[in-house]
Amino acid sequence: MSKRRYQISVLESGHSGIFLYEFCLSTLLEDESEMAYSIQERTDDLLDLKKGESMYFQPVRDLKESKGIILRIA
């Protein structure tokens, strides 16, 4: 399995603050959350990231105001 590791920063609607998560690809494939499904839709973009690069994504696909950033850390 890939050794890629990522950090996610998410601003959740209705909350004050930014939540940080860390994951690897195997964790993402086992997760059944809305955020995981949103990331899985962008798997090609995720795999193209080089260490230190980031991309935007929408953690809750039905909420336009949901905002997230994925950073590849390893």
C-alpha cells in the first residue's frame, strides 16, 4: 500500500474553528463518512499531489459553504 500521508483542514459550518485530521490511503478506503466519499471522488487529484502540495475540496458535497484543504505531508 502507498506510504502517502495527508493532513486535512476543515472549516465545519456552525462550528467556530478549524478541525485537523490526518490519514493515509488505506484509512480513507475503509472510512464511510461523507468527507471520505468526497475525497474518494478526487482520488486522481489526491494521488497526483507531491509532498508539500495541497488542494481544495468540499467535505460535505451538499453544502456549498463546506470548505476543506488536503495537504500531502509524506
